[in-house]
Amino acid sequence: MWEDQRVSSQPRYRQLIADLRFVARQEIIFGLHVHVGVDDADKAIHIANGMRVHVPILFALAANSPYWRADDTGFASTRMPIFRAFPRVGIPPYYKDWADYESRIGFMVESGVMEDYTYLWYDVRPHPNFGTVEVRAMDAQTRVEHTLGLAALTQAMVKELSEHYESGKQLARYPYEMLDENKWLAARHGMDGELVDLPERRLVPAKELARRLYDRLREHAQDLGSVGDFEAIEDLLANGNGAHRQRVVYEANHDYGEVMREIVEATRGADPSA
């Protein structure tokens, strides 16, 4: 329960509580952040813009928070609506280039609403201090192999978009509200629902879109030497994401303690001494 938790002594987090109060206090949620190095600022903007389309698929694959305060919320990712209460979150704006990004973020900093760009908690953001594009949309994973698989999938996406930029191609533009709608559908239903195939303007099974992406990016993962980790996405497609697996355990006996024990065992993994 968030009421029982102590806030970190780091000044940043104490200030967050002072600024956001209840919104920050009740945020007992856990996300997976993946950083991928990018060698050019304008390329990083192109990649971040392109990743906006992929966020819902990543979100559906990674959804792993169906329960909140001993209640089945009906969401595959309860983390999404909880975090949505924060300012500057969700699908990021579209930026024309690095100069546009720098100008708009500079406006926010100069106006005093935030200290620096790290107070943008969007699903995807350039991270100039690290020289990366950071993808922040996904739930933390129970199994380490799924964490590695999602990291490998994200890296392959960045590679594809990097090559897209280098070839001089333009990104397809879709309405922001449709990107956000797809993310909401992914949070609600995970891999068991439908997402909008944006080019076709029709709902299709989330698994179909994820499978299509998996097949297309597998060659990129091979080039990157990460195909072994990448294969964990096949397990998510075949056997369900973390939310699905938690519900299977809960439905057997309606016992949250049993769900927690299963999570602990899966997180710990195999005993190397066994």
C-alpha cells in the first residue's frame, strides 16, 4: 500500500512529493526503461517520432500489472492510468528536428515549470546526457528473459528507424489521438485485445501486429547479435504477457498470496546451484 511506503531521501524525489503531492505519493508502479545509443541529434528526434507508433505494441507485450490494492482492475497494465495522472507523460509530441525540440523544451525550462528535460516523463524521449533515445513505456517484467527480449526488440526498432533516417525517408504521420487510443487499448486489453492497424484504419488482433513487427525486426536483431535475447518475444506471443500469466495463477484459487509466490519464484529464476 502506498500509504505505508517511505519516500527516498534523494532531494529530487522529496521535491517531487512537494510539487505533485498525492499524484506522486500514490505512484507505487514499476517500469522498464530501455536506452539505445544514437550518434546524431536530428536522428534521435526522427527515431523518437517514429517510436511513437510502436509504443502501443511494446506496451501490450510488456503489460504486467493487472492488480492494484488487492483488486483486479480489468486492465492488463494498471500502471498506465496511475502514471497518467503525472504531468508531461504518455505519447510525446511530434518534433520537427533537434532545433525544434531544443526550443520547445527551453521554453518550458525558462518559464520555470520544470528544472530540465528529465522532468519530461514521456513514453519516448531523447536523453542527451546519455546520448540515447530512451523508451519508457513498458511495465517492469517478472522474468529476466522477457526484460532482455523487450530490450532487444526496442534496440532493433531503433536500428530500423536509424536506417530509415539515414536513407532520407519521411515518417508516416498519424493523428495523435489515434496513437493515444492505441496505447489505451494496449493498457486495457494487453495482447488479448485489438489495436488499430494505422495504415489500414481498422482494428486487428494485437498479436497480429506484434507478430508482424517481430518477423520484420528479427533480421535487425541478427545484425545486432541480440537474436538470442530477441527470441523471448516468441514466448510472450505464444504464452501470454505477464498480466495474462498472473491472472492464470489467480483464477485457480483466487489467492493473491499464491500470485505473489509465483512472481517471486519467476523473478528469482532457476537456482544455479541446483
